[in-house]
Amino acid sequence: MDETSFQIRLIHGLADVAPQDWNAVANPPGYPDDPFLSWEFLEALESTGCAVPEYGWAAHHLLLEAPGRGLIGAMPLYLKGHSQGEFVFDHSWADAYERAGGHYYPKLLSAVPFTPVTGRRRLVKPGPDEARIASALLAAAVRVGDNNNLSSLHVNFVTEDEAAAMQDAGLMIRTDQQFHWHNHNYQSFDDFLAELSSAKRKNLRKERRKAQEGLTFRHITGDDITEAHWDAFYEFYVDTGARKWGSPYLNRETFSVLGERMADKILLVFAEEDGIPIAGAMNVIGGERLFGRYWGTVDPRPMLHFETCYYQAIDFAIEHGLKVVEAGAQGGHKLARGYVPETTYSAHWIAHEGLAAAIDDYLDRERAAVDRESAFLRDRTPFKKEG
């Protein structure tokens, strides 16, 4: 397949593409289901006024189409007026370029807005043309940046394989780490605890007893989720968002739309006292993974965060045979709860040669530091040491 056999075009909102066409390349057979790449999730962020130009997220999604085949590749792409809601921090790059007289913004970003979850960014069905279509999408994204005199293209939270391919294509690779819990075919939470050292096992049991005092924990998913549940959860979410980010990224309507479109992919965990929710966590259910997304409480209590977000997620993953729980960005405190460090990847194209050279040198040193820290932490997991 050569470039004369397909057409690449930009759209300025997912409403301009049929859901079934987008989903056919976003979640094709052969790949684990990724709800964050679905039309239902991404379009909800746009149609409810969250990932929109007014807030610095202008959709410029790439579509690759072939005669007689329709949509054969896509890439979620945004023109960004800032670096908020990305979780791959390039503010120092922007500051250096601006102080040197350049204009860092707007920039191009391929990512899932507000969502630090690793996944595919070049969306292509498996097949003999997969690598060439993926290559064409990345080349087109770089051309969009170059032809419009933009400072940069950033592709965040890519898979390790995509990172290697993008490095071969000339992009710079940045690494970081998150903490994930892995299900080693456990049949119960006690099976997981049995793999921990005695001291850590006792500590986790103590944390769970403390958190659960006087409370009932409920798992709610699918058609059981009501607007009343979303009302309660949104109160928790707004409180946490206001304290962490200054203003929450999502609005109340977003949760209703997500509930309407993909309730079977959503798990709400509520901590209730006398039938009244006092804390809650929203998780998203993927094909093999449970993704912890948001949490909050109106009644802070010792260990409540750990129980609602981490231990209840582990319970659900074990019960439903999910392989991994991803509990979001950062958080070294997760290590003691059985969540181990995992490397994350992003890829970057910088138009200005001088800035690119400086960033490339920085990234060499940063990757080495990430590797050292990850090795240090892996030696300090709560699991029993062999030998």
C-alpha cells in the first residue's frame, strides 16, 4: 500500500465520524478492549464541553481512508493551548522556549484527554497493512505540525511497542512510572495477601479493618447505576478535583452521558454509612484491566482512600478475572499496597532543532533516573523475597 491508495483528512470532532467506523479501528478484534479509545468515551468529552477549544482542547483527529474500504486508520489528535490535563509534564520545555522568544503553544497532542492510561494511539486493524498504516498516521501528524509551524507533537501514554516504532521514526522517547496491581490467578484477597511478607500482610489487614469500621462497601455497575448515584459521586469528584487541580476537568453532564453510553464499562464503589454514601470511586472496566479513575469523600477517615480505591478494586478484579488494576498516575504510597512500578512511555517531535537537542539530552538523563528509581522500588515491594 502506498500513499496514493488512501486519503488522510482532519475532522474537528468525533461527531463527524460514525461510531461504528471509529470503534472498528479503535477496538478491533485481536486487541484487548480499551474503553478510553471508544467513540462513546472520547466523543462524550467533546459533546459535554470538556475537551473543547474553549478549554484548550481543539479536536484535529486524523482519519485515514481507502477507496472501497472506508476508515482504515485513525489517530486522536488535539491542538492544545496549554499543558493541563495531560499527566506528561512539559511545562519546563514550554517555559524555556517562550523565554528564548519562541511560541510553544499551540502544540499538537495525541492522547486521551484527562486520562493517564497507556494504550494505542495509532488506531489500525490487525492485518498485513497494519504497520504501514500506523506509520502513515504518525507521518501525517508530524506533517500537520510542520506545515502549520507548530512547536511540537506529543503522543502520550503509548504502548512500549509503539514507543519503539516512534523512536525509529525519529521521535524522542520519554519514560515515567505508574503503579499497577497484577492478578496472579488469585481466587480471593487472602490469596493475594499470602504472597506478601508477614509484616505487610498484617498491615494491610489492619488498614482494611480500620477503613471498614461502621461502613458498607457497594459495587454498582451497568443498569444498576442511576442518576442519584452520579449525583452522589459528582459531589465527591468535585471536592477532590478542586483540591488537586483547582477546577475539575469533567462536568456533571459528562458522567450522565458516560452512564448512558457505557454503563457496563463503569464500576462505582461507594462507602456507605447507614445507607448514605460518604465516599466513592469510579473505575472503568476494560477487556483485561480495571482502571481506577476518580475518587472523593465528604467525610475523610483513616485508610478510607486505600480501601475505596485500591483494595475494593483488587476485590473486583479477582472476582471478575481481570489481569491488572491501574490506579492512575503517580503515588509511591501504592507500593506498600501491592501495586508495583510499571514504565510508561510518551513520544515527542520538536520542530526547533536547538530545543529538540536540549530536550533529547535531558530525556537521556531522565530515562536513566526513571530506570534507577524503578529498580530501587522493585526491590522494596511488599511481596515475599525469594530465597
